[in-house]
Amino acid sequence: MDPLFLGALVAIITIVVLFSGVSVAIGLLIVSAGFLITFDGLRSLELMPEILFGKLKLCASLYSYVYHYGLIDCVYAGRG
């Protein structure tokens, strides 16, 4: 399959799925799972937990970093 056609197909399906109203994480999971199953078969389902939960640790640490330092900045801003 032509890489340009495949990229366009992924982009169109991603836009359609995201405009359907699902959350971004679930929408991207649906698209990635669909293409994995289509091109790699059902054995690719063992990758689903890594696709969905693999980067949550990074997101949680970034959120706690922003929350913590944002809270400290608010405390110092009130003292000035």
C-alpha cells in the first residue's frame, strides 16, 4: 500500500472518529487498534494496554509538576 495513501487514510479516519464525540484518548485508541488489527491481525491486541496506559505515568508526573509549582507561585504572588 502506498505510504501517502495510508497516511491520508489514517488522517481521515482519525478526524472522523474524533469528530464523533469520543474523548481524544479513546478516539486515538480506536484508530490505532483498528489499524493494528487490520495490518497485524488479532495478535496485536496484546499491545492495547501499552498503547492506552503506557504514557500515563509521564502525564501524571507532568500534571503534578505543573500543579505543584503553580500552587507555589500563587502562594508567593499573594505575599507581594
